[in-house]
Amino acid sequence: MADKGNDPAAIWQTMIGEMEKGFNSFANQAMASPEFSKAMNQVGGATAGAQKQLGELMEKYLLAMNLPSRAQMVGMAERLQSIEGQLNEIKALLHQVHHNSLSPESGLGTPRPPRTKRPPSEGEQK
């Protein structure tokens, strides 16, 4: 094996490690300055303003194309979930009523005897 002092991979790792330490030190000093904070606040404000304008522009574009916006789609999804919930409640109530109507106490659930007389076919007389 090669000596650590002559190993290119070890030299490369050492060089990258030193560069990383230097970059971290520089970045920490830059972020500690009030100018950096001010610049970041300005960039954040500009980004928020641009995002708001883009949202308004998309809203107008979708309206012109006769397509629903994200807010309208969210509203429809919420209404659909509400309708599905109400349907599930109605379904549960119908199952409960059906189950109660088949109970022996009600008398409605007693089975009828089988038919013994078949209905006449078309060619037969009644």
C-alpha cells in the first residue's frame, strides 16, 4: 500500500476537508452580519410578492380558459366529502331500519310459504 503522505486519495480528502472548513467559516461569518439578514428579508419579501402576483395571474388565466382554480377545486372536494359523509349516514340508517324490519318481534320478517300453483303460460287458459 502507498504511504498516507503520498496517497492521492488521502491528499484529496484532506484538501476537500480544509476547503469545507473554510467555506463553513466564511458562511457563518456572512450569516452573522446584519447585512445578510437584511438581504435575506428583502429576497423573501420579493419572492412572496412575486408568488402572490403569479397566483393572481394564474387565477385570471384559469378564469379566461373557463377552468376551475385551485381554491374552487378545494371547495368542490370539501363539498363532495360532506356529501359522501351524509350518504354514509343515510346508508347506515337504511341498514338499521332494514335490520329492525327483519327482526322476529315485528312480524314483517316472517318468510312466506313457497307458491304451489304456477302462473299460467301464454297459451294456457286461466
